[in-house]
Amino acid sequence: MSGLCGVVSRNECSEILLFGTDYHSHLGSQRAGMAVYGPDGFKKKIHDISQAQFKSKFGEIYQELHGSFGIGVISDTDPQPLLIHSRFGQYAIAMAGRIENKEELAKALFVRGSVFTETTGRGVNQIELLAKLIETGENFVAGIKSIYSLIEGSASILLLTKEGVYAARDGLGRTPLVLGENENGEYMVCTESSAFANLGFRTVKELEPGEIVLISEKGFKTLVEPGTRKKICAFLWIYTGYPASSYEGINVQCVRENCGRCLAKRDNVKPDIVSGVPDSGLGHAVGYAIESKVPYRPVLAKYTPGYGRSYIPPNQAIRDHVAKMKLIPIPDVIKGNRIVLCEDSIVRGTQLKNYTVSKLVNAGVKEIHLRSACPPLLFTCKYDASTRDLEELIARRAIRSLEGGLDAKLDKYIDLSSPEHARMVEWIRAHLGITTLRYQLLDDMIEAIGLPREQLCLHCWTGEESGYQNDIRQLQLNLL
């Protein structure tokens, strides 16, 4: 995952950029960067934030970045933003998303004589790759517009130039970009609208899928009109997004409460209290408590300083450490109680079993009734850097165990009314060591969000493909 922030001002932008970018810290834990353009030209800073919070790395040095235009990024992928020298002049670029076919695209560019200077342990830096793809166009706008028929994956882009900031939302809108303005006529464009409130900005517009906007001192102008298709990541509302943010005009907290209500309506347990796994499980738990009229009480307190989301880090050891350290049980609330515990999702199950369930058991819980706000995750994400390996998914491990280690047809496990699905859920329940386990129905999750099914990306749960046609992509590749 990644979070983007861009600022256009008539004065110094670096302080607003610092705090605007910081408000995206829930979207990444590995790298962060800022780039500005001002009287002294382009300047940038990139830091590793895996062992430190964003503000501790940038809290002082941001004052070295003098300029009126700037972009910032919190990232779990490649170092960014990158500063590029090209035939279009100098510019900086940052991206939220993932280029699934980056090696194929890099090979096509190698044939043309392109050279990549930014590399990581995962091969070429996908931000540099994106820049080189854009540079195959006649200009910035043509280049950005062309990439959506080239990449398999997703990309929302901020591009910093001498003219201002180009903002381009992913061609199918999987990741958001929202534009805000303050009373001084300054503009901010962000992944999360929650970045606006405390900085004095109000939402002007949400960019539509495929829309390209230039933001300058004169205001903003749409350069490429949006497309007609939407495939917005449903996980934005369920887990990824911040509670105060809205996408497509739909608030994250309200959706999570809707999810909790749906879970409660279909439940038949009689708990003593309802609780949630901090932070993203709390909204779901509130909705469950409202609908069931069972008291909501926190059973796990999050120790906030220095501990981000345990789902984000790239390796299991780090995820385990964060999960172990950040949640502190409250034994006086837990002991002797039957608890409905709401969670946004069950991905790997490792942290849930070893560091959540075990803490409740050790504190004397009587029963644990786990409720997931979304269906079982059966596919890895092709469109963002979240779930990476099928073997990490607890639902896939359950299926392999039930099928004797053999690959199985997944249709019967996707069908929530099938006996195979019931056996999979029971395997997961037993593995986690909890009293009962129920998952949200897919239709209920869609209803809780409030958008038509065809406008949502549901790949993680159903495996549905929603990208551009492969024959179109191959044709474009041949033209590189």
C-alpha cells in the first residue's frame, strides 16, 4: 500500500506537505519521501521509516525543502518519489499501486535501449519504470494516459513539474485521489480525504477513474476526462482506509458500522460483550453492538506510539513483533466473559492466533466468537502490494489441508452456502482455537458499502479479473 499527498501553494508548501503526508502513515511502514520545486529548483528526500515514524525522519529536514509545489509519499514498495531528468525536463514522480507485469514492461523498454538506474531486491524500481513508460508519450499527459492500457495492476500518480502537480487516478479507480482547497487558495491532492480537516482544507472534488488534472497557482484543470468504468477496491472501506475518510462520497466509519450491523443480524450467539481488534476492527464492532444491543467494551488496548499496522510490513517476523507489542489485553474486562470479537478480515491468521486469541485466553475469557467483516480471502491482490503469497492466506491453507495437499477447484469454497465452505470455516475455527467463527456474506459486504457490485474490485474474495483486455495490452506492448 501507499499514500500520496501533493501541495500547490503561492508560498512555502513544505510544512503543509509534511503534515499532509504524515496523515497517510497508516498506509505504509517501509519508506517515505518528499520532493519540492521552488526558486532553487527541485529537491527531494527519501528515508527508511521501518524503524521510525515519518515525523521523526522528516520533522526537521523538511525545512530544507524550499518550494511552492511539492509531493510526498508513504510507501511499502520502492523508494519514492524519484527525481527524473528527461526530454520533458526535470520532474518528480510518486505512485500508489502495483505494476504486476513490470518485468515484461521492462524487457520491452530494454529492447528500445532504456537503462534503469533504480533497482531493488524485487528487480527494477516500478516508479522509474512508470516514468519511462510516461516518457514514451508525446508529453506528460499523453504518456500518463497511455500507461493504463500497458500495465497489469493499478497506478494513481502524482507528477511534480515546474508548472505544478499533475494528478492522475488509476484507470479503473482502484485507489482514490481527492482534491482539496483552503481559504488561502492553496491546493492539496491526497489519497485520504481525512488529511484535509485539521489542515484547513475542504474537499473540492474526487478525481474519477482515469482522470488527469493539472493543479497550478492558477487553480486546477481537467486535462483528460474520466473513463466510464469503475473497479474500486472494496478493501478500502473494510480495512485499508482511515475512518474519517470517504471514497465516492461514502464514509469509511459508516461502512464499517454497516458491516457490523449485517453480521449481528445474521448471528444467533448470546455474548456478554462485543469488542473489536484495534484499530480497523473497532468500527465493525460498534455496528455489531448497536444492532445486537449488546454492550460494547474494549478488551484490547492499542499502545499507539511507534507501532503501526501489523498487516503492512513485508515479512512475518516484523508483523509478529508488531502484533505482539502493540495490543495490550484488559484482563478485568475479559475474564469470565463471552465475547463477540469483530475483525476487519482474517488474512494469514498467524497474529490472530498467536497474539490476539492467546492474550484473551490467558486473561481468562470464557468464549470467543470471532466475526470477520468480509468473506474469506482466497486470492492475493494483483493491484496493490498487500497480500503477496497464496500460501500466506489461511483460507488457502485450510483448503490444501482438506484436499490432502492437492490444488482444488475453488468455486465450491467461494460458495458460502456449500458444505465445502462450511468445512473450510470449521478448519480455520479449530486452527485459531476459538468458540465460533462467522464470515460476512459477500452480498452483505457489498450492501454495507453501498455501491453496485460492478463498480467494486472483489478480486481478493472471488478471483474476478477486472483489468484491461490482454489483447489490447499486448498490442500496446508491441508498439513500445
